Amino acid sequence: MNRRLIASLAIGGALVLTTTGCSMISPQATTIPYSAAEGTNVHEAGPIEVRNAQIVANEDGSEGNFVAALINQTEDSHTLNIEFGEGGPTLTVRVPANTTVSLGSEEDEPLLVEDLDALPGTDVTTFFQSGDSEGALVSVPVLDGTLNYLAPLAP
């Protein structure tokens, strides 16, 4: 009787370990941070945070509109420097204190990036820097105006 109890406990333990073991070693998808939109978020660019950064380009990728929300939660006005590609076009945006500039919204026009040289469907390595920070280098997706809500943002 004692052997049967030990054998059934051993089988039960093995069964529990084999059926739940996968969840012990595999990463949980809900714990991995990601941007839940088309664009990229940039938190390391300094006092200005960049949210949902994307470029809506024309068909040949020669130019595109930079679209993003630029958030300044400080008491001072700051300038965001944006460099598209290594040695590529550079743009600057002044963001007043305690405000959000929504490039591509009804209030704020998107920034036109000329000489872009990036086809829709690719990414552009982009450098963002504001304040005294070292800045951040991230990949910004290049989209086209195929989708209805992106069509008005295409150049």
C-alpha cells in the first residue's frame, strides 16, 4: 500500500511538472514593453519625450512628413533636434514648457523631411536629442498614405 501511494505521488508530481514546466521558462508576452501603434516611442532623448514617431512618405521615398507627439513636462521651453539617418536631413522643433506638440494634428502641421531616401516599409535610423542629454538613436518606421487615416499626412 505504501509503494502505491509513493508511486502515485511520483506520477502526479511528474505530470504536474511536465504540464506546467513550459510556463516556468518561457517569457510572458505581457511583460515585454512595446509601442502599441505604428510609430516609435523615444524616452531617452532628454526632457522632451517623443511618442508615436513615424514618417509618412511619398511613393518613391524621396520626402516624407515626420509625425509625432512631442511632450515637454518641464517648467522650461526646450528644443528637440532630429537627425534622419547618418548625415541626413536635420530638423529642430521648439516645445514650450508644460505642453504637447502633436505634429500632424489639426493644430500642428507635420514636419516635411526632404531628401529622405527611404521607401515606405523601411525604417530610418534617427537621432533625437534635447536639453543636456546625450540623445537617443532609434529606428523610425516609414509608412505611406495607403491607409485612410494616414493619407492626409502624406506629402
